[in-house]
Amino acid sequence: MEQRFVLELEGRLAGRMFSAEGGLRKRAVVEDDGLGSHSRLDHSGSLDIEPMILRVGTGMSKDFYTWIGGAVNSKTYMRRNGVLIQLDTHSKPLRMQEFADALVTYVEFPDLDRSSSKEAMLKVVVQPERVRLSGKAVSNLGVYASSLPKAWSVNHFRMSIDGLHTDCAQISAIKGIRVKQGFKSHYTGSDRFPALVPTKLEFPNVIIELPLGYGKEFLKWSEDSLNPRKTQSILKNGTIEFLGAGSGSPYFLLTLNNMGMVSMSKGASSYRIELYYESLSMTPGASAVK
């Protein structure tokens, strides 16, 4: 799939993207929860901005992945200024939109499946505080001149969990790796756009599929998790590596901390294992960065 969008961050090109949408201004309407009226109020003169939804693969800049990693790692709230650039079939700019003080509010990693050859990509949702159409010209795309990304598919991955190495080598699918950053919009003074204040970071549970011929290690972990007499820690750490075809080095490494068993059920051909985790960190590999 060709990449017809380019991202610029803090005055420097940050890479090509598969798609970019949203980022439009709209009138601010909020729910009134006072006195049980359940009415909606129009903030006269105030505006909201739609979130920008970006779909990206490998080949972005280190600064871009650092921005995403900062949101995932739940340590810092990095705001970025930039420009979204839509290109025509000859890589000439069609439309450019500037944004300012943007926060990453959602990151969705691709669902992994050994039986699928689907192209992998990240879904990243960004919420800016201000936007405007830009007349800025881009004359040279440099290392981002090519519209074709490095090959990355959902069937190349590796997972490791403390003490479960045999079973982990046979995992057939991993689903549901998402991170959601909550935020509140505060309208202050005469500013027409709200200030964004980060709130709670959410990690939905991850789902693993494992063929029925395996599972002894996971079953023991599940039994230990349900045994109130077990005194040792039942929480484990693990990693997920997103790999390139024929490569042992990962495009991206995810570290899941303090993982716990939620459920383990038996299906027609595989176990369905649901796990929670308390925190997540993301590290881009050298082969993913351009």
C-alpha cells in the first residue's frame, strides 16, 4: 500500500503515512449534567477540534516513535507541533494543515496472527489544541521520497513471558494491544479552543491464542492464580516483538509489566487466554527508524 501522507514534527520531516484524517474545527457542544436536565449546551464562540487519526508503519523518524513511546510508557505527556501534508500521485503537496500542542491519546498495535499475511500498521490518534490550513511549501522529501514502506506483516512476531518459554514459542495469535490516554478539555478566558489536560491511562486486556497441543505452562499459571495458598508472586513480565520477514531483530519491542491471568478457556482448536498488565513500554528497533 502506498503512503500518500507526510508528517512534519517541530519543523522536521517525520515520515510517510498510509492515511491521515480528522483535525477539523467544530462548534463546542457539551452535555449539561446539572439538575437532571440532560440537555446539551452550545459554548457560544468556542470551538473543538476533531482528533487526527493517523495510520503508520515502519520508516518514521526517531522523534515520531519517541512521541508515541512517551504516551505508551505513561511517564511523560509530550506535546508536539507539526504539519500534515497530503500528496498527489506525483508526491506533490495537495493540502497542508498545521497543528499545535498535540497529545497522543490512543495507540492501537496491529492484531497478530500467524495464519494471516495482512499488512501491519499502527493506528495513532492525536488531539491538537489548535489547527489551521498551511501555505507552507515542501520542496524536498529527502529520505521520505519513496511512497512504499518496508514490508511488515501481522504474521511475524515473537512473545516471551517469564517461565512460559515453551508455550510462548507456539502462540498463534495476539490481539487487543491498545493504549488509551484520557484527557479533559478546559475552556479558559477568551481562548476559543480548550486546553487539554491528560487524565487516566488505560490498558485493555490482551488476548492470546494457543493451539491445544500446548498449554501446560499457561494452565499451571492459571491454576496458581486461582490458588489462595500460593505465596509467591503470580505476576509475570513479558515482551512482544514485531518482526520483519526473515529478520530476528524487531521493528518494535513492547515490554508488558506485572502481567496477570484473567481467564483461560478451551475452544475447538485452541486455548483463549486473557491477560491484564499494569504498564507498557515501547522501544523502536533500528530497522524501523528512518
